[in-house]
Amino acid sequence: MSEVLPPPVWVNTTDKLEKMVLDLAAQPRVAVDTESNSLHAFREQVCLLQFSSTHGDYLVDPLALNDLSLLAPIFSDPKIEKVFHAAEYDLICLRRDFHFSFTNLFDTMHAARVLGYPAVGLDKLLGDKFGIKMDKRHQKGGLGGTSAFAGSDPLCETGYALSIFPAGCSRKGIGGYTAPAFCQRRFCARLPP
């Protein structure tokens, strides 16, 4: 996969947020990632949300928007699969900062583990599947991984996340569950009420 992704839409107004939510609400799958200032603040907070759909990529600025409650139905809609990589910290932060609840989650890292991939880091999965080389030199600067891709936008990781495991993938079963069902069950059980 060598095509260049178009630039993401910067969502920093309620109007742009409403348009993005309309797109996401119509999708069967949405890739999600967050960036927090955890290395630079005593009490971290989510400073950027990244979303990708088949129609486009979005960077949401929660510091410029007073209210992100329009996103709550996206996260809680069981008809929309939310695709994360290493979702646990993202989910904790989204719940803490915005009080979102979640259904229908898929974690590409846990799926890769369940399916026996030898390395499950996002950089390794993107490199093996798409030939993408992540530049991690700036990962601990500013907002976490927002500079992880040299010369490109931070959204690149969610832009490819939907392709790591195609929709409805059902590979090796574990304990009677396919990888997606196993990951959903694991995360729902671990999230605090």
C-alpha cells in the first residue's frame, strides 16, 4: 500500500465536529486513537483524538472544543466497530476525560497476539503489512506519537488501522471466540463501571 493519504480534516469547531460525527455515524467501522500529554503534565489529559473512516481522516482538538458529547453515540453504538491499537490506555483516558462508554471494540494489538504474530507493535504491523516505517524519535515529544511518522501527519496510523485486520476477520479461535469477539469480551470485562 504505497498511496499517500490525503491530509486529515482539522476539527476545532462545533460545525466541523457535527460534520465529522455524521460521517462516522454512517460507517460500520471507525479507527480511533488518542494522544495525551502524560509525559508533560502531572495530571494528563487527552489533547488530540484521531478518527479514520472510509471517507476520510480527522484530527479532533478537544482543547479548542468545549463539548465533545456529540461523540458519545459513536463510542456507544454497537453497530459501529471502533478499531484501536493497544486500546486500554485510550479507553481509560476517554472515559476519564469525557465520560464516554464503549461497545463493539476491536484492538489490533490484542488480535495480533491472539493470532500468533511474533511482534504486535503498531510500527511492526504497519511495516509488515504496508511497508510503512515509523520514525519514533519524536514519540516522547509534545503529544506522544503525533510525530511518529516522519514527514507525514499523525493520523497516518489510524488511516491504515482499518486495513490491518479487515472487517469481519475471523481467524484462529481462542476459547471459542474469534479474535474480534475475544478482544471485545476482554475489554468490556476490564473497563471500570
